[in-house]
Amino acid sequence: MDDGAIDLKRAARDAAYAMPLADIDPASAELFRTDTMWPYFERLRKEDPVHWSFSPEKDVGGYWSVTKYNDIMAVDTDHLRFSSEPTIVLPDPAEDFTLPMFIAMDQPKHDVQRKTVSPVVSPASLMRMEPIIRERAGAILDSLPIGEPFDWVDKVSIELTTMTLATLFDFPWEDRRKLTRWSDVATAAPDSGIFESTDPDLAEQQRRQELFECVDYFMRLWNERVNAPPQPDLISMLAHGESTRNMDRMEYLGNLILLIVGGNDTTRNSITGSILALSQNPDQEKLLRADHSLIPAMVSETIRWQTPLAYMRRTALVDVELGGKTIKAGDKVAMWYVSGNRDEEVIERPNDYWIQRPRVRQHLSFGFGIHRCVGNRLAELQLKIIWEEILARFPKIDVMGPPRRVPSPFVKGYEYLPVIIPTRS
């Protein structure tokens, strides 16, 4: 870590502890862009683990921040008192642009829609996909320049996950990068830089336009597959599924966005996070290179350390006592997975990247209960394969500078990571 980064983190810690407790708002895109949210969460865990926060962001306002591991588990597994409807993010959906999706539904509708698509990531399906993912991972790595800097995010993380997602949808191969674009558009803030204007209204107008293009594209695929025999791809499953075949256009779009973001954004950021984590922890990289059997543990530790989705929202259905506070019916609740994964009372050496960690699969990154990530095994499989193929090819991958992070308190990810694969001597 260079002196500038150390100074930034020291300043963030000073600011976090100098600020009045009531003023702490973890849902700040700037904190995540600069990776300086950690001392704010540390202070909340110590002093106010169920914290009333207020965000100036449009359509957010007041919400509860739940920051400790066991409290997050209590909320995440209590489906009778905490609802996933109408959304899993803090901003309320616009009345004229609501996207129903099964992750933002309660039982029983959630269960039947989830069951419709879950066969695509069944153990049998993953066994069929493994050699395909391995072949693609190898081809991606073999195409990388040696001795020249390049962007790991674009060349590797996005490419592998987009290829996998295109396979899950049986999506036209030549257009697969559209999936990446739609994933980014769905989750980006107005000032993220991906829209033509930073004006919130104009950015939102462009977002809607591009997402309508997404659903129009997928509607053509739907119409082809609903009139053909069922196939083991996501679009065919939705088109033929008893609980999904009569979805309206907006619900179809909502479920598409869920599957695109869930299958793309999270895995690609964990792949990038693994490169960064090992670069910052050379002792752990040395252990990994000496013992490739540590790859599965490294994958789990990366997913904890990275926490690719920083939080999930619930809405209280009744008054609930939690951590000595009364959460009122109708209140928003943010379960900060990113904080729970660093909870000193549950996770040993929580701020260390430690691939030989006991109980290395103990983390919150996939959620718990009925909404536990349906594609978690596929995410782990992609990380496992890419690292098996990396270790078979490259003695070293050097990170050349700091990453450019996604300015979002929801998607905890990377836009850019410069690396170089040294020329072999």
C-alpha cells in the first residue's frame, strides 16, 4: 500500500470517529468509491450496531443499518417479519418504473419462480458446464499480452463471466457484451460516468431506454423459445415455466435484470478481487502457489473479503425489537453484509485476507434463508477454474496501480485494474 493510500485510510478513520454518530450514513457511494467505508462500519458495530441512518439520496431517506453478523442473520432468515418487497435496494422504486423480480418477492411467489430457474445451476448442470468454462478460461488467459500492461477487469473478469452468462441464456454469442452493458446500466448511479449526462433525470431516462432495449431483445428470444420444445436455458425455462410463462413485460425485465446482475456483476468483481487481494497479501499468494489444493479455500476467503454485494434491503412488516432498538413496521432495513463479514466477534482476524482460515466458508456474501444466492456454486466454480488455469500458466501477475472502484454502496466492485504478466526470464 502506497503512502497516499495509507494517508487516505488514516483520514477516513479520523473522520469516521470524529463525526457525530447520528450523522453516519454508510450508503454513500463516495465511501465505496474510495474504499474508506471500513472505519464507519467498525464504529457502528462497536457503538450502534442497529443504527438509524439518513441518506440524502433520492427516494432513500431514513433507514436502519444492521452491521453485526448475528443481527444480519436474524433479519435475513426472518421472512415473516421482514419482507423483500418491493425492492432489495434502499431507493424505493419509481411508481412508473417498477421491476418485479423473484429476489424482491415473498413466499409463495418467490419460491415457485426461483424453482423455475434453479435447474440451470443444479449439480448436474454445473458438471456439464465445467469443461466449457475451463476451455474458455484457458483461451482467455492464453490471449493475454505478456510484458504489457492491460486491464484485468475487461480482459478477464468481464469476459469469462459474460461468456458464462451468455451460455446460461443461450444468448447470441456475438452480442454477449450487451449483457455486461445492461448489468452496468441497471445498477449504476446517475453520476457513475456510464450515462451521457450526470443529470439524475436525464441519466434515469437513458437507463430506462436501454433497459427497454434489453427487454425488447429478450422478448424476441422468448417468442422463439416459447414456440419450441423446452430447453435447459434460462429463457426457455421462464417461457415454459408454469409460474413465469404469463409474466408481463416489466416482470420479465425485472427477472432478467436479476439474473444478469446476479450472474455477471458479482462473479466478475470476485475474480478481480482475488487478483487484488493476493497482490496485497504476497504471503498468501506464496502459500497458494505452493499448494494448489488451497484454491477452494482461497475462493471462499475472497468472496468473504470482497463481499461483491455490500447490502440487501428488507422492509419491516411489523414492529421488531433488534439490538435494543424498535424497528417500526414499514421501516427500511439495510443488512450490511460487507460489515458482517468483518465482525470481530464472529470472524477471527476479520480484516486479514487469510486463505487457511478455519471455517473459511463462514461468511454472509451469499445471504441466508430463502433468498440465499441461487448461483453461489456457479460463482465459486468460475473462480476455482480461473485460478487453476492461472496457476498452470503464470508464475506471477503484478498489479500495476490502484483499482478504480464502482461508485456504489450496493455493487462493491471494480471498473478497472491495471496488471502486467511479467516476461519469463
